Amino acid sequence: MTVSARPSRRAIAHACATAVALAVIAVPSAQAAPRATATTGGSLVLVGGGLKDDNAEVYEEIVKRAGGPGARIGVLTAASVPESQDPDAGDPDRCSNSACNGAYYSALFKKYGAADAQWIPIDLDHVGNADSDAVVAQIDSMTGFFFGGGDQYRYVTTLLHGGAHTDTKVLAAIRAKLAQGAVVAGSSAGAQIASGPDMVTGGDSYRALKDGSTPGYFDDPARLGYLPEGGFGFLSSGLVDTHTGTEGREGRALRLAADTGHDRVYALDENTALVVDHPGTRREDVTVLGTNGVAVLDLRGARAREGRAGWSLRGARYTYLTDGDRYDALHRQPLPASGKRALRPGSAAPVPANTDVFRSTADPVAPPYSFRTTARALASTCAQTTATATTYESGPRFQVTFAKRPGFSAWTSDGSTAQTLIGMGIAVAPQ
């Protein structure tokens, strides 16, 4: 990004006045009420990966929604490699396979108050168990479920029937339990698999912007692939992406949504949960829980174009929700948490240069949360109403323009730091 010359005091004053006006215009009509557990239908707790074992806030939320002291959690880890493919399967200190990971999560849920937690023995070594009546009976005895991380495509191959993409008996039983009030949680691939149609299967942001998306699952981790039939469809009001800030996946999320005709993406950050009450109904309501946040990418007014220089997108909106914030999915209404107030930017500092907005793997000093950093810096300054950042790669190099348009607001709990962002304009174009 090229930073323009230092603005005059008059320009700064005008920009500050404009920023305050924008914030006042965009104040939501009501603040979020305290979060309540769903009383009809089930709920989802979807974590963007990197769930730490000391994240009591998220683990205890899952246990609470599964019944508190009486909670019985079924742990599914079929996204992991099976024991037969783990060279360290015999070493409890080094193993990383489905059975080993199932035992790990089961112990954690018991630590955080569940009456019981059991591994559900389904993986690439035990595909037949997905249609076992005995395993269905195990599912029926549970009050909540947790899907671990790994590769979401392994969930597709173990819990869905091949090309028909129909539920196995176990998945049908989990779906029924969710409808009856159970909680279904997951982290990383375990959150991704909750997606409806066009579930992402891999890819990085730069290749996505440059080459677009392709249906399928690919060995090349940089190629943007997706599964048209989707995942399990527990959350269908928007696409789902994970590890967003740490891996710089905002670009691939925007490209996949534009390519497949979706107008909303829930882009989840690590160690943070999107809690969804009444999923799939007109009462669908989400709350953010954790140390980072969830981006809601809104493409209702966006227009994509493939020109001679490359792909471009105009008119997208970026909302970033943090701990305690709510979002009414039907009305697309963000509600900042009680205790947060509209930020009146007082800094006259320019937005710092950002030459790696999507955290390239080729960048030896790639900063995490790069996209969010520029958005928050713009929200916090009254010296600018727009800022630009670029991809690390060139040929072409893509530029992202962030803009404080009418309808934008930033929210803070400490009076100075931009935490929650609502409705920031986003455009992407090749240089």
C-alpha cells in the first residue's frame, strides 16, 4: 500500500467529523440481550480451529447446552487419519489418529463437567460402523456431539453414502438428535463439515483470486476446491470457512461465494466459536464466543467481474463480530454485546502499509490477522475514510480497498480500540 502525503489539519478535522457521522448513522436499534440456551430445536457451536484445551468458555458452553452435569458427549474424529495410518499409534504421547484424538477430547469434556464423553468408533478403518445399529444406539444415548479437526472430506467419505450423498444411519441419528434439542459442535474440519452446498475443500486466497474455484477435492493445497453437494448441511444460511485470520482466507471466502452465488459467508477465527441457536429456521440467531472473532462477509450488493487484467469484486461488506456480539441471521442484523459502545475515532494516524493482506505462505514474516488489522486501523483513524492493502504475490497483484461507507460503524468496550466492525465496504481488484 502507498500511504499518501500527510493530510492537512483541515482535512483531518473533516475526516474525523465524517467518521463520527458514519458511526452515528449506523448505530443498531438495540443491543444484544444476554445469551440464552435454545429451548426448542438444537444448537451448533462451531469453532474456527485451534481450539485450546484451556478454553473453558467454549468447552463449558458445549457441556451446558448438552445438559450440564448430565451431559453425555459423543466425540467423532473421522476427519483424522485412522490408527492404521499413524506411525505413532502405539505411543500415547505422540499419536495423532482418530482413536487417540477421540480419547483426548473425551477426557477434556469430562474435565469441563460432562457426565460422560465417548469416542464414536467411525473412521477410515471402521466405515461400516456408520450404518451399525449398535453405534446408532450409542448416538441415541448422547445429548451432544463434537466433531474434531483434520480433513473434512474424510467426514464425507465416512458418514455420507458416496455419490448419492445421503445420510448413513449414524448421521441420520445425529441429525434427529439436533432437531430434538441436542448440541452439535465442531472445530476446524468439524466446523467446516456443518456447511451446506458448496463446502470448501481447500485452497489459498491468492490462487483463489487469480484462478477461481473448481468443484472437487485436490491434492494441491493452494487450489480452491469445493463440494457442490456440500457437507452435512447443519448450517445453510451462509458458507462456512475456518482458520480465517491466521491463514488469511478472507480472499478465498469472497471468491468462492461470488463463484457459487452465495451472498453470505461466516468466516471463523481460531479458538473462537460461532454459537447458532435454532439453525435452519426463521429464528436462527448466532452469538460469538471466544478470544478472536467471526467475520460475516455480505455479498448482497457485490458485483464480480473477470476482466483482461484479472478478477475483481465490488460492493462487498465486512462485519467482524467479537465475544458476546449477536447476529440475527434472518434480518442480517448485527447486535454488539452489552457494554460495547460506538467508537468515536480520535487518532489522526494514517493506516499502516500492508503488503500481505492474505498472509501468503511465501512471505517469511507473514503476519496473522492481516486483513482484520487493516480494517481495524481504518476504523480507528479519522485521517482516512478508505485504505488499501495488497497481496504479497504479483502477476497480478491484487489490491483490497477498505471503506467507511454510510452504514459503517465500529464498536468498543474500552473507548479507544476498534473491536466490533459493522458494514465496512470491501473491494478487490487486480493492479
